[in-house]
Amino acid sequence: MKLVETVWVKNYFTAWNKYFLNADSTPDESVLEKEIEMASSELRQYIDVDPDNMDDILKYHLLVIIKKRGYDLEHKDEGNEFTPQVVKDYYATLSYLRKMASEPFNTGGESDFTIEVGKPDKPDWFVL
């Protein structure tokens, strides 16, 4: 099950047609849809989420995973002497998702974390 619609991905990843190609090397929306499903499945490995509770942050991380999948399709067997930005973003996303998965409020629920602010020790010099 896809967590975002194909139209949403096309709007935010306008270069999709350069990466999601069929055997004839022409842009193929069915290839894109398959990769969206695979990326959604990968995201769900870390976080229990469905399309109804996808917030903007999770959509961003899903889009990073989709872009990485597109990059892998285009550059399957190429060895790079440098790490492309899309790969760096992907690893940062995985790190973020692992961190979210380890926290008890990983689906956007309320946390028990609070900050209490007391009276300052010194007077505020900037208040007139």
C-alpha cells in the first residue's frame, strides 16, 4: 500500500521521469508506482504509519527514499569516487527513522517531555 499518491511524488520530484524508466528507457508511471510502494514498505519497517497519519516530515523522508530508489535504478552498477547528495540524504533519513522507531512516541503522539521555565536569576536588561 502506497503512503502517498503518485501525483504528490510527481509534484515534489519533478525529475521522476529521468529515473523511473521502462525497458525502452522511456518514463513509466507504473515503475514509479512500484517504487513508491517499495519505499512505503521500507518506511513502514521503521514506523507504523498509514496514509491517514502521514505528516509533512514523514512525507519528506519517504520522498528521500523514493529519490534514492530512482538513483539506484539509474546508476545500478556505477562506482562513484564520491558520495552523491541523494545517498547522503538517504542515510540521514534512515538515521532519523531509526531514532523515531526507538522512541515511544514515534507516530506523532504526545511525549512526556516538558520544559519548565523559572524566573531568571538576573534581571532582563532588555526589557524597558
